[in-house]
Amino acid sequence: MHYGIISPPVPGHINPFGALGRELIRRGHRVTFFHMPDLEPRVRAQELEFVTIGHSDHPPGSLPDSLGALGKLDGMAALRFTIQAVRKTTEMVCRDAPDAIRESGVGMLLVDQTEPAGGTVAEHLGLPFVTICNALALNREPNVPPPFTSWRYGESFWARARNALGYAVSDRITAPIARVIASYRKKWGLPPHRGPEDSFSTLAQISQQPPAFDFPRRKLPGTFHYAGPFRNSTAAVVPFPWERLDGRPLIYASLGTLQNGKERIFRCFAEACDGLPAQLLITHGGGLDAQAVAALPGAPLVVSYAPQLDVLSRARLTLTHAGLNTVLDSLTQGVPLVAVPITYEQPAIAARIRWTGVGEVLPPAKLNATTLRGLIGRVLEKPVYAENARKVAQSIHAAGGVRGAADRIEKISAARAGTA
């Protein structure tokens, strides 16, 4: 089978798709990623095939400029910027992807849940597609708050009313994207979407979350599957100075790939850990220059990149922006967290950190070294956080991961082939 991938143009989605693609390639399939020119080196480094679309409105160099501007924003400003960027990407996918997919001979699409144009393109081409939830699952339920909020889970009338209002606000914010999709569905003779969930696959929806890292769910379709994080190795080796780990309890700090230029937050991490009986490791993904690194308080070990899972296997605590991949990698190793959620779905992921008892949360507006140091001490000193993290780790290991996800995709492919 030749699988095509439709994904957002950011590492937090590309990397899990890379792991899933490599697993399918290992089983004898082809996997091709369709996107703008700037992504080709990153995607090929994931060992996937690549077909360029979007030359006209996403020329080389446009993505780094956009991500650089985004990295300077927080909160709702970052969310609004992202919505406009997604609107442009949606237009690009609807306009250019159908011909590219058709010419490539793709037989099934794997569509990120946050890229709603992918399902519409699949319908237009008459192709089956599977929804892949690389971010927090977007499936709506009355008791589950919208994924851009820090709200707690609640079953009361007021909680449900609050959530309903939040989803209405979400629909209004994302209306520019919905309008693009609606225009192409009308052009292609497809029925209009009644709501966001109409863009999800009816064959399978496969999530990187494990079942233990979510709010209680009562209305998920039978086609929804918690698979746990998609991880496996590429041929690339990330160099790391293992000899500089000094044997003290290790605190791992990362702000992911889009928020890694937040110098103030890294400085607060370093100040809070200065003097603790632990070693702080900061990985910034190129977001800090040498001058900023030299100005960090204390003596943290600072690197641009690290082999995250390997490092976390030695860690006692993770300081994070609550990006899903860092959170899941930490919990895979049974490592508790202190989260400083910045934007996107990070507040909602942080709410699940609280709900599952695997760590503590500090909003950026309340971030200071004294408060953070107190939370670090609490999570390190109270065994319940690590115990809860190990319970989620058990759920992750039982969920099937990337192999289980590939099994489901192959099963659907085989069933479709049998009825063709």
C-alpha cells in the first residue's frame, strides 16, 4: 500500500508521523508526505518520501519566517496567528494536494486531526483515510473542556454550560479555516460539514494519548483508539555529552520546538534550580544564543538538542511547556513534571497533568523562581507524583504504540482491498 500523509508543518506532528511512517515502511509499504518546500529536508530525515505542494504561496524560506514570528507570541495572540497560518495551509492543501496525491498513486491517506482539509481531500479523491491524533484529541464531549483551555473536568450543569460556550468560541475562532473547507466542499459537490467532527475518519481515529492520560470519556466513537506515543529510532544519532552528567538527580527542561526562544522562562528554570541538590539539563533546540546561555543562573548543563527518551530514562523530573510529545516521553519513563503551559493546547494538557496527579502546573503569569522552586521541591519530595507517573507509564506500554497503530492501519487497508 502507498500511504500519503497530510500534517501540520511543525516538528511536534512531523516526528510522530515519521515514526509511524517508518513502521509502515518496515512492513513493506510506501509512505509519502505532501507539504510545502521548506519541510522537505526535515521529512526526508524521517526517512519518508516527499512531494512538494504550495510553491505559489509558501515559497522556500516562508515557514522559518512564520515560525520565528510565532515563537515571539504567547497565549491568544499565538493562537490567532496560528489560525491564520492554518487557514493559508488549508487553502494550499485543498488547491494543490489532490493533483499531487492522484499523480503519486496513493491508496490511503493518514490525516492529522488538526489538519481538517485532509479528510475533505480524501473524500474528493474517493480515498479512504485514517485520522491520526498527534496532538491532544479534539473529540468533543459535554463534560470535557475545549482543548485550548486550562479548565478542569466537571460534570455539573455549570461546567457543561462553560464547555458549551468554550466550544462556541472555538468555532468562531476557527471560522476562517471552516470557510475555506466549506468553499471547496461546495465546489467538489460534497455535503457540508455540520461540525468539526465531520472531518474525522469513520474508519479509525488513532491517538498518541494513552487512556490513562485523558479526562473520563463517555462518547468516543467505536473507531477511536488510544495507541500511546508513536516512537522508534531513525538512523540519525543525536550527540550528547553523557560524561557531563555528574550523578546528582537530573532535572530535564525543555520548551519543545516552537516555544524554545522563551529566554525568560529558561532563566527562571535555571534560577529555581540553582542551589538544589540536583543537576539541571536544559535543551533549547537552537532557541538560545551563546550570550543567553552564558547568562543563565547557576551552572546548568545546556545543549541545543538531546536524545530525549534516553535522557529522560535518567531523569527525576521534567520542566516543560506541556507540549504533548515532551509530556508523553516523560510519562513513558515514569518521570513526573512541572508544567508552565504557554499556548495552543498546552493549558489543556497541563489540566490533564493535574487530573492524573503526575505533576504540578504553574501558569506563565504566575511564574517566578521562588514559586517554581517550591513546586519542584514538592514534586521531587512527594512519592505520589512519581507513583502516578509510573501508572501512566504502564498504560502507555500496554496501549500498543506505533506498532499497534500500524496494525490497525494495515487491517483497514486489507479490509478495503478485500472489498474493492
